Amino acid sequence: MSELRVAAADVGTRTDVLVTRLTGLSRSYVAGAMKNGHVSVNGSVAKPSRILEAGDLVRFAIDPPAAYEIQPQAIALDVVYEDDTIIVVNKPAGLVSHPAHGSPDGTLVNALLARLGTLPGEAIRGGLVHRLDRDTSGLLLAAKTETALATLGRAMQKRYIKREYRGLVEGVPRDAQGTVRGALGRDIRNRMRYTIRSDGKPSTTHYAVREALRNAAELTFALETGRTHQIRVHMAALGHPIVNDPLYGRPDSRLALPGQALHAWKLAFKHPQTKEYLAFEAEPPPAYLAALAFLRG
């Protein structure tokens, strides 16, 4: 059990932010531990959002998460491009990007490890420059060296890596193109979901109608930020959730889709070593195209 008396410098800080800083653990992991009663303020179990005051006594006992032992697994990959520095794959819907709670193996990282032998960076996200939701298909970039991973990581932060998605949405947006802005954070009522909230991370999604369908539409999306579930949350907030989205919309039994109809179809970036500008495009998978054909009527 660790404890800290809140000093003037920490007055006004959220409890989860302070404990995150003290433990070095992720904020989401600390928030989960707090939900289970592992943090108290002045003897009472504390909510993550509790604002601390001078003299508050914060006590916490949080064990670090068990380390995943990432094993190589022979999982087939659709490799779009590969050289000594980077690899671009077309991830199928249903494949988790990296090991996490509930998906300890059978992920893209396990497959990359089997193909490449070693991966740079944090083991659990080995080599990944960005991620895609499990049921979102499409282009994903990974690095083979520490230098490439660091260079591409900076490029991602500065928004130099361009990604474009195609998605099917319920209904047809009133405007042929537009922008959705809304800070995203965890939904306090359902930890599996994200929602627009004032204390979330700033997020911006640009969309354009590619084709109007029967009570639906195909849109393209360009992201200024790459938050978890960003397109899905923003489109649901606009009143046009992604088709067959089990979290932010509704399942559609007429369609043979594993989840939300969303595909990362374009990826462009400057090569971290040669500085050559590379651009890739991958058509959506057959299940997506079949859903598109069905919704055309």
C-alpha cells in the first residue's frame, strides 16, 4: 500500500491523473483499478474523476499488469509492400492488431513476429505504427527497426502519414461533405465504448459522401487524429452510425459482416529511410463489397 498527502502543486488534479503519474502505469489501467476499489482518498474509495484538494490522503495498491509473453504464430498475412525497414499489410476484419485483455494471442503482432523474427518497440505492440479495430479491415503500417519506428511515430504525431477509410453508414448525410469535431474519452457507463466528452482528447474526422444508397451511404473518411473508435463515435454522434456496428449502431442480420462496415483503403507516407513518398490502396474485402451491393438495392 502506498500513500501520498496532496501538496499545493497537486491541488485541482484528477485522482487518476495523480496515481498514473505516481505508478507509471497507463491512465486507463489505473482507472480500471480504481473502479475495483484499489484507490482511496481520505479513507473512501475514489472515483477517477475526483478532484484533489490540499491535505487529501491518497492511498493506492495497484499491481502492474501481467506481462504478455508474445509468441510467434504462423498466421497468413496479405503483404502489400515490404523491404528491409517497413512492411505494409492489408489486415482482414476479425484480426486483432496486438495482444490485449481478452485477445492474448492470434493477433497481427503474433503473425508479424513469426514472419520477421523480431520486432522493435514495446513487445505488446511490436513494430506497429498505428492500429485498426478488430473488425476494421485495411492497410496497416509496421516498422522493422527501432529507427524506422521512431521516425514513423513522429510522422504520425505530426499528421504526415495520410490515411483514408471507406465506410457504409445508416442513412444519407444531409451535407455531401463535412467535418465532425468532438473530444473522445471512455464512456463511464460502458468501458468498452468511447464517447464525446469535454475532458476527452481532441478529435477531428472529415467525411465525404462517395455514393448514396438505399437508406444508407458509402462515405470516405480522412482523419486529423487517430483516436480509438474515432470514426465510429463521430458518425454515431452525427446520426449516421457505421452499418452493422455492434457498439455504436445496430447489427444488421441481412449482411454477412463480422462487425462494422469500415475499411482503411488508402495509406501514404514518406519512407523513413529513403524519404521516397509511398502511396498504397487496397479495395475493401468481399463481405464489404457484398454489403455495398445489397444496400444499392
